[in-house]
Amino acid sequence: MIFKVCEQEELRRLFDILAADNTVVGPVQTGLDRNGSALNAFKPVADYTNLNLGYTTTKLSAKSYFLPFRESLASFQIDGNDWQKTVDYHCDRPIVFFGLHACDINALNKLDKVLMGNTYPMPYYAAKRKNMFIIGIDCQPQPFCFCRSMGSDTVLHGFDLFITDIGNRYFIEIQSATAYNILARIKTRPPEEVDHLQYMAIAAHKNKQFTSRVDTTDLTKILDMEFQSPVWKQWGDKCLGCGTCANVCPTCYCYGVEETVDIGLRSAQKVKTLYSCNIVDFAEVAGGHNFRSERHTRLKYRYYHKHRGFVEAYEESLCVGCGRCGEACLAGITVPEVIASVRGEES
């Protein structure tokens, strides 16, 4: 692991170098909410001044650039006696992500395990993921963040550079040879003792800002014991079954595939669309039987997938504690409250 320090103005030079040959995506302020707080979203950025690197969070994660809501997988067309199949991975030009928080980088690492680490990796996701240069940036916890509880407030891999604002300069962690070579084109220096002290002071201050927590102690065992708990029915009665939580979640990856064939059998298209296990027909099969027709059952299985099934398969939770689901939920359901109720505790 290599560390460097640069002055703040050098970050603009780094941006210009990367933007010269790549599409840069970063946090951009898109407006204000009803309380006057900034609304941010990940969007293509051509000018460094448009980046909002001090952003708190975004409604949607960077997942949409790797797993778009709707994506054409393949198509074919018959022309005369010839037919042509087209497969588009939608990654012609490299993308630089400039300013991802640790929780969002950890979310991509978790998706990698599912979509790239199994016997049948998803080539569309893998092609985009391998065509990315990621610059992470430190953040200040929000009242709804519980990433510390999920071990996602820091990140060890899955990025090229990670920067921390330590006053009038940036502390930089380098994780790839590509990043090291690019940094050689701007002015940096090895960190000094004062830089280390400032970095640790900022980290200590950040740790004190977490107010939302989830007790994960023996959580998989407790979920097994409380599978029939009445609290699931209580939360199910509150849930609207709209799927908003999955839409904003950085790690939800369930999807459906639809094939449409031209009535003349001259062309066809296969399209993948992201879906949610909270939607009423998610577990409906041919013949009309629905294995999860009740809202509380669907809500329960979503929590069991995140905090039980994924842990069994990968020894870590699928949730990164970003809190987006609770902030977006129209019924006000939050992960800390649900888990606390399952444990028989007050949130």
C-alpha cells in the first residue's frame, strides 16, 4: 500500500488528465430538497468545478452504471437468407468514477462476488466493471448511515485511488499500478508525520459521528430462531410492496429477462430489467401459483437474503449500511428498526 499527499489544486489537474481521454462520472448537485439540503446524483462531468466532492449521499448509487435498470442483452435480425446476432456490452469507452464513498465501493465488491465470482459470470456486468477507474473519497456519516455496523465505512480494495481531505491537502491511498503512473503526472509527495496525525484526527472525528447502529452479533442465528416471529407480519402490514428499497439499494441485483419476437419472425430482442423481491409477482410461477403472495413474507425474505443467506454463502452481509432504503421508503421502514425489533429491542 502506497500513500501520497497532494495540494488541493492538484486534484483539478488529476481530473483534467483523466477527463482528456475518458468519460468522468462524479457527484453533481442537482437541486435542493424541501429542507434546503443539497440533492446529489452521479452524472457525467466535463468540468471539475461541477464536482461536489463534499457531498453527503446520493439517492441512487453508482450501481446504475454497472447494472442499468433496463439493458438490451442481445438481438437478431433476418435480412434475406442471412441472419445477424448482436450482443452489446455497452462499455465502448472507459469510465472514471471520481468520488465514490467507501460504502458504494464495498457494494460493488459484493456484487463482484455474485456476478463475477461464480461459475457463470455475467459478461455484461464484468465488461463494465473491468472498464472502470475508481477514485474513492472519504465522507461524513449522516444520521441514517449505519455502515460502521456493517463494516463498510472503510474499504480495502475495489478502487484505484482513495482520497481523504485533511485540510488544504489530500491524503491519497494508491491501489493500482495505473493509478500510480497517473499520479506521477501531478505534484505529490510522501506523507509526513503531520499528515499522519491529521489523517488520524479526521478518522477519529468521523468515528464519533455515527448515530445509527445495527447490532449484528449472532444475527444469523437470531434470524433463524425468529423466522416465525410476529414482527414480520407487523412490518409487512406497513410495507407497500413498491420495490423502492431495491431500486435505491446499491447491492440488489434481482432481475427478469423478457424476449420479444417480431410477428413476422424476422427479428427479436432479449432485454434484462432489474426487479424487486418485494413486488407482488416476484415469486409467481407458470400456472399462477405465487410462493410469496403476502407482503410480510416478501419483506422477510429480502432481509434474510441480505443478512442470512448471503452471509452463509460469502461470510459477510449483502447490506453496506448506506441507509438509502430507509430514506427512500414511503412507509418509513428502516433496517436498524427492523433488526432491532427482530432482536426484541427498541431501535
